[in-house]
Amino acid sequence: MSFDYLPETTIEIKQRKDMFKMNSDTHFLGKFIDVKENETVLDIGCNNGALLLYASLFHPKELVGVDYFQEAIDLAQENFIHNKVEATLYCSKIQDFQHVAFDVIVCNPPFFKVDENSNVNESEYLRIARHEEMLTLAELFDQVKRLLKEDGRFYLVHRSMRLTEIVEEALRHGFKIKRMKQVFDDNKEYSTSSLFEIVKGKNNQILIEKPRYLSR
């Protein structure tokens, strides 16, 4: 395995071909998050550690990653050691994970429901990263509500076509979308992904930032 660079950084990262690899969603979410120096950060489904490495640029108090696969944890740990970044990693389902509440939670979750876009030839790593077998959108919001401080922030990237469902789940769990940015692919007519900053409280005004564009 050779090293790649996190886009718009000098951070080097190793990736495995059989596991979920960093993509434009990782990059755009990594540049969208905002972390203060004294804050604690949790990445749900940390995989190779890319989002936590982006968060490390803010020099937070603590970085924590949780992933279902030990192989992902091992790869993330290798990336943190290589970049001289301290992080605490746990191999666990997020539903079983116990910890004091965090200031910031980040997540690039599975986008597809189990019965759509299924590919039986995918590796287990890729299938669970892409499909909601282990973590549905509703379950994700359950766990964020449990693990986020009252004044904390949740940063999420998801498919734009599921925007209505995301808003409904946010409201149902007592959250509001504070800030949003859409991603457009020059080769597609509609927005492909959306970035969200979500906080606890009633839904009042949403700040919609200038979009980002993915050129090929």
C-alpha cells in the first residue's frame, strides 16, 4: 500500500483496495467541519481515519474513532502513527459504544438502504460501508443524540436525494440543521451530496452556503 494525500492538506494516508477508500464526500466533509482547540471529536465509522485526520488540523483536545472492523481500526492507527497524531480507537458497533458526550461528532455513513443498489459481489467491508445493514439513518440519529453534548455539533455528509428524510429524522430527534452546503457534479443535472452542520434545538433558520463542485 502506498500513501495518498488528503486533498488540500499535506497529510499522508494509507488505504486498502478492498475497503472503503477516501472520496470526494470525505474530502468535502473534512473541509466543512469546524472544531475548536479544546473540543472532543468522535468519528462514527472512522474507517482509515481520514476525517479524524482532517479534524486534527484544528488541534482538538481529543480524537476518538469507532469502527465495526478491527482491520479498519488497525489501518487508522497506522495512519495516525505515521502522521504523529494521537487518537483513541474502538472496534465496536456504535450502538454498543459507551463514552462521555462529545463536543463534535462527524460521520460519512452508509448511503443506501439494504434493499437498493445492492451488490452481492462487494466485499463485506464495502457492503457495510455503503448499505445500512449495521446502521440506518434513524439509528445514526439515535446514537448522535445519545453521544453529543447539548451544545455540540454534528457534521454529516449524505445523498441529496435523501434530504427530506434527513430533515425529518433531525426534527424527530430534537435537532435542527444550522448550516448546509450542496455538492454538484459537473456531469450531472442535480446535486449529488449534501453537507450538514446539525445542532440540538428547534428548526429556525438554515444557512445554505455556496455549493462545491466536483469536476472530472
